[in-house]
Amino acid sequence: MADNLDVMLKTAKQRGREKAATEPRAKAARYDRETGRILVDLENGCTFAFPGRLAEGLEHASDADLASVELLGAGYGPHWETLDVDLSIPGLLAGLFATKTYMDRMRASHAGRATSPLKAEVARRNGQKGGRPRKSIG
């Protein structure tokens, strides 16, 4: 049992070293109230920013909440203790601000608000016909 645990710990430490060497890590994070963006300085000298309220769990955060950003562990990602929100640097750099389910819901809500000349024309024609047909029962 103890040997198995030692092997698991050794393997986990090796994986951690590999990730630390290959994945981007943050050295600082801060909130810019003027732009509403979270700015993240990476260990490699690059800086990136993302709209704070775009991330899952931060949609309704106050400026004070967003300003309380900290970094997880060895720079793995930004963390908001009061909001119980953790994000990952690799995910943010890939444009993933949330779980797949949340992102799908966000895309769908934006798609429903989309307008185009064709959509407006179809709506006008439907209106001239009396609007949407009633759903039949049964």
C-alpha cells in the first residue's frame, strides 16, 4: 500500500513538473475598473486581458469583488475567494471562460438576439400573415 502511494506521489510530482515547464503560468493578476478587464501578467513576459464579467461566476460581481483577484498556487490561474471562482490560465488563453454547458447557453442567448436584414424581412412577412401560427393540440 505504502509503495503504491509512493509511486502515485512520484508520478504526480513528475506531471506537475512537466506542466510547470510547458503550460503558461501567471505571475500577477489585477482588475482594471476603467475597462472592466482582468489583466494577467505571465511568467514569460506576456500580458493578456479578458472582460471580467464574461467568465462564469463573475457575471454579477461588483468592482470590489473583481478587484480581489488572487493567483492560485504556482500561477495556475486567477482565483476569487469571496466568489468561490477559479479559472485556469490555459483555459483563458484558449478563450474558455466557463464550462461547455455555460458557454453553449451564452452563445444561444446571444444568437437569439441577433438581427439581420433577412430576419427582419421574415418577421415582417409573418406579421402580415397574422404572426406565428398557433400550435395545434394533440
